[in-house]
Amino acid sequence: MDKVFASIITIGDELLIGQVVDTNSAWMAQELNKIGVWLHHRVAIGDVKEEIVRALEEEGKRSHVVLITGGLGPTADDITKPVLNEYFGGKLVVNEEALDRVKAIFRRLNMPETAMLERNLKQAEVPDTCTVIQNAKGTAPGMWFEKDGKVFQFTMPHIGHRTLLTAGIGESALAEHIKDFEEALPAHFKLAYLPNFGMVRLRLTANGAIATQIEQELDTQFSTLQAIIPDVTVVNEDIPMEELIGRLLLQKNATLATAESCTGGYIAHLITAIPGSSAYFNGSIVSYSNQVKKEVLQVSEETLATDGAVSESTVKQMVTQVRRLLHTDYAIAVSGIMGPGGATPDKPVGLVWIAVADAKQVVTKQFNFRFDRTRNIQLTAISALNLLRLLIVDNQS
Amino acid sequence: MDKVFASIITIGDELLIGQVVDTNSAWMAQELNKIGVWLHHRVAIGDVKEEIVRALEEEGKRSHVVLITGGLGPTADDITKPVLNEYFGGKLVVNEEALDRVKAIFRRLNMPETAMLERNLKQAEVPDTCTVIQNAKGTAPGMWFEKDGKVFQFTMPHIGHRTLLTAGIGESALAEHIKDFEEALPAHFKLAYLPNFGMVRLRLTANGAIATQIEQELDTQFSTLQAIIPDVTVVNEDIPMEELIGRLLLQKNATLATAESCTGGYIAHLITAIPGSSAYFNGSIVSYSNQVKKEVLQVSEETLATDGAVSESTVKQMVTQVRRLLHTDYAIAVSGIMGPGGATPDKPVGLVWIAVADAKQVVTKQFNFRFDRTRNIQLTAISALNLLRLLIVDNQS
């Protein structure tokens, strides 16, 4: 069985000077993966005609399917469409359906049709050599080209994945621990280690002709893997920690609040990014100033004076009060020094105190992160959620 | 003068199935740009020996400098180092300095040296054909190879940018407005449109041999551009809205608080992601539940019953109370329906009410966003910050 290979060409100078992070390609990669198309090459190039033509030539030889993204806007720097038109040897014609869509967007924005500029109308122009894919979200239509009159008929292979999140073990030690398992994997299997935020995701991948057979083999191997590392497994799915927390709270019909100093609302943001989180998340007090810690979270003047805002006693009072004030079953509190400023001789950048609480107990833990502000905030948030997870799971057992 | 061209090769299956977004390349692109190296090709490939060798061949021909990232971990799926070793025809030897660094990291983590595994020690191995670049952040050393004994001596060209953020005008209308300016730009200039969050960034780029001359030309052209669009210009630098807000508040020696329902702490997170934000940001009340709106933010029972949580009267009360409770000069309040759930017949997904306030006035505005949850949250946050910006700027004039 032949594999179907795909390439992605991303066009835009902003990708080459680092002004924009390419999230579109990651999404397309996911979608290709779902339908069994093997993305084996991703290329980013600038808004330069010669580079675009060269990439079309090269990727056309390399892959069966080439996806091109970028440069379809209405402005002069977006040269993709004219270059494609020339490359595939057509001429630009107005597509009526695309034009209707441009007009509809203007109506929806309460702008008169007379406000439409020639460049808006130009967005409805497409090469007559392509099949138009209408754009439900914007004004620029998608385009489908076939080169040399070939129509490909493929038998798609099946690609399956299982992902498992571990915590509390380093990448090396984990690899050592599952060495025998890894070495015994069949040739059509692959195991990948994806470390992030002090945790490691393990991704098991297999491919083959018969979907049911591959999925069954994956189930078997994945069960074996899980049986080796139950103590460090956080969840046996590829979901983020905040989604797992949501599920655990829903299962217990329990609620959560956060009191955040150094994370500045980031934990609340992670939690509320999950649809349906209003069922278990009541809210947060972001106590960035000491005044809010004192007046809203009732941290005592004395604690702040003697132990300071970044201390075990402060996060204990924060977590207790936010749980009471927001009437929740569980609560998280964090206070720390994220950098680059704010360090004192005995409290370095990266020092963080975290507290989690339920009706029966308050658990505290000190952390020392050694990264920059952005990463320290992320690590604090994930560590706090993991500490809460352990408290919830502990309650269940 | 010759340009120095660079390529980036990113290695890792996770990039090809979309499990990870490639932020490393964006950073490297920025750094190359700063030193005048012209990144013209970025390639992502999987952990496959043949693909890595082929990419090395191709990019080696295409560019003067090739940066390779990914796959230097201690696990079996990380094949980059052995492949590079073979490609450049050397043998792996232990680098003592790198070994010392691995040992030092174990000491810092309070792990005994005996806990080091062979695979940790292997991280200190490097091909004897490379120059080692010590890694200050982790255990895997960097490697510098030169092929065919060539040592390049370059005169670097200078690449300069000016970026300007606009709001309140669409990409097409903006392009139309500055058409004459754009058409009159010299050939070594480029103008790019980067739309995001309903705003458009304009990036002016120029390159040439003499840095001072290029910078001077850029200043002149950028001044001309600014003079054409003062009414829609937010800031004439490439900084995010939250950093601009921070500067404005610092200039006025003023403080800010937020009361967030639908954004769930995201606005507070954006603001506190900026170093030094504790000088002007007191905190936030994330009132995800109606109970918090009532008890902490004093929204009246009657308002919630008659107008609902997503209403002008609710955000008015939220903004007034959070400003009072957190003792700030300015405040922001938001309430809306982010989707996918939560819509009612008269309140669709994307409906958002925003209020901003100072001592003298409360300004409210209704928005209707039409995207998914993630993007609706982002748009609400940026729109709220922009409304605050207008209030602050209005006070100044």
C-alpha cells in the first residue's frame, strides 16, 4: 500500500523575520493526520515570486498533495494568487459565488456595497484553472489546482496515535524505565517523548492498511505501556491538565476558585478556556497588590510584614479565604517571584509558594523555577493544577 | 554586496502531526533578522534519517548558514545527533565541559551523580567534527559544523524595520488610503499588512549596505506614513496593546483593575505578562459565577434577573465596584457569551458588553464577535484594552 505524502508551503515574510508564530500549519497537520495523509515536509518562504515558484516545483515533485497557505489578502504584498495563476497557466476571472460572499460580509458589517473597494472585489477573482473552495469565514476564496491533468486515486493508510501524560519523572529516567517495552515495539510502531512544563507526554504511533487492526494493536501496546508506569501517569489521553481538572471536578460535582498573585489570572484563564467550565469554576481573586491580599483575601498585616507576600503563611490564608469568599469545594492560591525584577537576597526569581485546599485540609508546596517570566508563569500554573489534581485524586482513593 | 542567506531545519514528528506549535523557529528568525542574516527558507521534517540527510543536502546548497533544531534529547526517537555525526564524517566523543554541565544540573536538582543514566552521559557526547556550543539551560550541547572546510567571511547587509499598529480600519480601506505612499516606495523597501484581532499592523522594511543610511531612509518614510494615518494609529512601535496600556498608565502614575466574567482572567494575564506591571496593576475579580458578581462586585439581584449577566447595566456595576474595591484610577469590566454554549434566543454567541471607567465617567460598548471561543476571548480582551486606551488618551487631550 502506498502512502499519500503531503507538503505544506507557508508564504509570508512575517514568518521569516519571526514576527508571527505559524499556528495555521499545526492545525493543517492535525487535519491531514486525521485522514491518513502523511505530512512529511513543511516549508516557509517569503513573499517572493521566484521562491514561490521554486517551492511549487520542489514540493510538487516531493508530494502527492501540496497545501499552500498565506498571502491571499487584498493588499499589494499578497502576491500568492497572481503567482499561482501564472504558474498554472490561467487567467483571473470573477467567481460569482465568492463575490456574493464578499457582498454578504459587507452587509453583515452594516457597510453599504458602495463602500466596497476594487481590492475587495478583486478578492472574488480566481484563476480559471482552479476549482474554487468557498470561504465561510472571510472574503478570500480557497483554490484547488491539479497539475498535468492528473487525478490521483489513493488508498489511504491508517495512522493511529495514543498519548499519555506523565508527571514526576524526567525524560531520561522514563526512557530507562520503559526501555524493554520500547525495544519490543513492532517496526510499524513509533514512540515519541514530548517534554514540556516539567512533564513528559509519550506518544505511541502506528500505521498500516487496516484501520481496525491498527487500532487494536495500538490498544494492546498502550495497555502494556500503561501497566508499566501507573505511578507517574497523569492521564492516558492527549488533553491539557486544565481539561483533566475540569473532568475530575465534574465527576465529583465540585467547584473551584483561585487566588492568584504571581500568575496574574493565568490559572483562571487556562481553566475558563475550556468550554463548559462555568459548571465548576466560580472565579478568581487576582491579588497582584498587597492591598488586595489584605482587604479582599484577609491576609494579615503581620504575615505580610514578617513572612512577606511570597510565603507559606500568605498562600495558606489566600487559599482559605478565597474558598470561603467564593463558596467553593476546592481552591488554589499562588504567590511567587516571576522575574526579571522583584528578587530579594533570600527570595530569588523563580521562588513560588502554592497552596491547594478542600474542606478538610490545606496542602502547601514550595517550588524553585529557573526560567524567564513567561515560562515561570506557565510552570507555576501547571504545577498548581497538578497539586490540585493530586488532592482530588487522593480524596477519591 | 552579497546577502547572507540562512535556512532553518526543524526536526520532529510532533511538528508534522500538529501536536506542537513551532515557536523556536520564530525566535531564531528574529535573532537572524537582528544581525542582518536573510532567512529565506524554513523546513520542518520528521525524525527520519533519509529526510534529515536530504534536508542537509538541499539547505546546504540553498543557504550559507543552516540552523538545525530539535531532536537532541536523551531518548531513542532523537536521532539528530547520530545522523549529523555520520553526515559530517566524524565519531562521537565525550565533551568534558558538557559532561560537567550535565553533572552540575543533577547537583542543582539535588540528585546524586549515581542517579545519572548512561543516556544522560550520552548527552555530553558530540561528533569530533564539530565545535561545541555549551548549553547554559539544559543538558544537550549545541554543535557547530563547517562543511568542505569552507570558512565564510561576509559583509552583512543591514535590514531595518518600522512597525505601526492601527485600529478602527479594515485592511482593504487602509491599503486604499496609503496607496500613493506604497506605490512611491523605493525598490529596496517593502510594506507588509499583518491583520490580527481586528487591528492591522503595518511593517515597513528596507535593506542595504550602509546601516545608518537605511535607518535614516526608514525614519523618513515612516514619518511620511504616520502623517497620512494619525487618526487610526494606535502606536508607532511593534509592541502589544497590553504593553502600550502599561506605558500610558506609568506616564500618568495611574493604576488599573479588571472585573472579568467571560474573559476569565485573560485580560489580567495579558497585563501581568509584562514585566513591571505590579507598578500599575492592582488585581482582578474574575466573576465567573453570578454569586461572585453579586457578593463581591455588588451587581444587584434585580439587574441580573431583568437584564441578565451579559448586559450594559451589569458591566457598569462591575466596573464601578472593582474600581472602588481595588482602589484604582481606571477599571475594565467585561461580560459576554464566548461559546460554544451559553447562547439564548436574544443573546447569541459573540455578544459582549465592555465597560471602562475612571473617576469621572463610565464608558460602555457592545460588541458582536463571530468566531470560536478562543478567538472571542482574545478579541474581547484586546477590544477592552483598546477602549481603555481611548479613555486614557481622551483624558490627556
